[in-house]
Amino acid sequence: MSEPGVPVTIVGACLRDGSGGSPTAVLDEMPLSDEQRRALPVLAGTSHAVFVSSPGAGPGGAPVSLRFFTSEGELPACGHGTVAALAFLAARAGGETYRTTLHTSGRVFEGWATWDGTEVNAGFQPGPVELREPAGTECADVLAAVGVTGLTPAPGAAVASVGRPRLLVPVTTRSALAALAPDFDALRAACDRLGLLGCYVYSVPESTGRAAARMFAPSIGVPEDIANVNSTACLAAHLAARGTTRIAVDMGDSLGRPATITATARPGSAGPLIHLGGTARFLRAVRFPTSMPPRAVG
């Protein structure tokens, strides 16, 4: 007889050198209200929760459907949540390699993973990235709230979308990035007014393609994200037009959870085709009462 309650797996997504990463709650789809889904990441101590529906998953089977929630509500996409879900699915399938088709809020794309019994290397194609030049008010209002001032910004800001638009802002150095201290109330007000998911600030990449980034998204209940994979996809598409086709982006250091996301770009008929990658590890299993949102048990 199975133990009662809602079983949840906490996955560390986008590790750096085997540690850190973004803790993400992953569980099988079940009949829960949106209020309960919003409560789950809070109870689990994670920024995001991923609900996985996998009827006939695997080669030739139906696409695996993913739904993503924060405390503020449902998101159309979540990159590190996709990495965590692929790790969850790969471990369940067994074997060293796993491939499937993923469905998220109107998008269908391929995902894959390799598992050595300890860590999962996961990757996926997020689909097309939409890019445009930001309007003056978008930059001025958001940059002031984030704290990017003076000579700190580098040229090349953009608005990019893979599901929802966000502002990409380059700064000159990693130290300038680390020094940012956003006014989250002002940033949320600006992003809500402009229809932006948040602001992804990154250091100008080194010649090797290595960079650092911080993603501020208080409008979705995540003041700062440990690892924002889809924003890294947006950056990869943006940089591809400038000749950089392979990047590795470090995130999470300011939060004590070092994370790294990799992305490659190659030409496609409708713009760059982006491949994203991250390493994941299973952290723990918990079980919540079916009468959420009371406290967690297990």
C-alpha cells in the first residue's frame, strides 16, 4: 500500500562542478488546484515547482507535458525546471540515455539526458527566441531599479522572449554584476508596467564564451533566480548575431548556490537554433499532505 500524501522530488538543477544549483520541486501531475500548485514551491523551499504528465513517455510515445509554477502563479516556460524534469524522467526510465518530446504551454521540443546513477546531464531545444531593440523607457526605468548606473552598462541591451519577454543588460565586469543591489519593489512595478518577466544582467563574455549573470524577476515571486536557463537561451541567440556561438554562464553566486548553464547556437531557417545544457542531482524526497497548503511532512 502506497504512503498517503503528495510525493515530491527536490532536484538540484544546473550544478557547477557537482554542487550548488537551483533546488526545484518535481512531481507527477495530479488533481490540485492552482492555489495548491502555487503553495507547493513555498512548502518545498524552492523557487519553482514542475508538474510532469508522461503518458506513453519515451520514443514513439506521447509528448511529456510540463507545467511550471511559482508562488505567484503559472509560467509558460522554465528552463531550469525543464532540466530538473528531464533528470526526474531519465532516472525513472533507467538506463544511461533518455530522449523524449516535451510539451509546455503551446511549445513542443526535444529533450535528452544521460545518467550515470549520480548526476544527470540534461539538454533541450527551447524553440525560437524573439529579439528586439528595447525602447528608451524600458531601459531607463528597469536599469534604475536594478542599480545599473554610470559607466557600468555595456552596449547591446535587448528585449528577448522565449515564452515571455525579459530585458537583457550587459555590464562591463563580473565585479560590477556582483555589486548590483536592486530595489525590488521599483523593479516589480517597472516590469509589471512594461510587461516584462524581469531583467537578466550579464557580464560581457570572455573570449572563451564564459560569462556571469543575475536574473531579477520579482514580478513572478522570484526576486533573484539561482539559475535562469531560458534567459541564457535568449542571451545565446542575442550573442550568436555577434559571432559568439558557445557560452557557459555562471549564476547563483550571490545566493550561495553556484550554478552553470551552457548554450550553443547554430544557424536555423528562422533564426539561431539554441541547445541548452545543465547538470542535475537528486537532493531529497519529501511528501506533503493532500490538504495543502498546511506544513510539509516527511
